Amino acid sequence: MIKKIILTLLIVISPFIAFAEINKDDEDKLTNCTGIYYAYSMIPQGQLELEKIVHSVAAKKFLNSYLIEKGVNEEKLNKELLKIVDELYGKPYDENSVKKCDEFVYKTVSNSKDEILKIVNSGIY
């Protein structure tokens, strides 16, 4: 009887756990990283190695989808991204900020490194 109750509770509760929203601090940091990747994805190839541009495009695409899936309002997200892009546009590529974002994203979002690599390898950005 107890096993049935526990099983029923797990079945009822598990969808809520799987689709839980992210906390505000992580949302802000992930949004900031998405904006950084977005800004650097627009640097012309002659000014930045193609590999770094492609990584930025793939990471931006992955995080954008991830944040929306986690309940972030798409319109709000786009406004925040444009603010960050406006701030960084025309500035040189900052390897350190990208490295920090990569580390944070890979640590915070499970399987993100593999998912971003899939996008890079797909050739569809």
C-alpha cells in the first residue's frame, strides 16, 4: 500500500520537477552569457576565427531555447539580449568573458556542452 502511494506521488510530482523554472540569479547570468555569445557571433570572420564565431552562434541558439523552455518570457529575453549586444557591439572579442560563460553554462545546464557541440557540428546555425 505504501509503495503504491509513493509511486503515485512520484508520478504526480516528477513532471513539476523536470520542468522547474530556473532561479533568478542563474537566469540573469545565463541571459548575460547569451547576450555575450550573440554579440560575438556578429563579429566578421576576418576579425575573428570562424571557430569562435560558430561557437558563439551555437551557444546563443542553445541558451535562447533553454531559457524560453524554462519559462523566461521571449519578448523580455530579446530586449535583454539587445541591450547586451548594444553594449558590446564594436568592442573586441573578450576571450576571458567567453571562457567564464562557457564554464558557468556547462556547470549550470546539464548536458549543455554536448548540445552546443551538436549544434556546431550540425552546420545549421
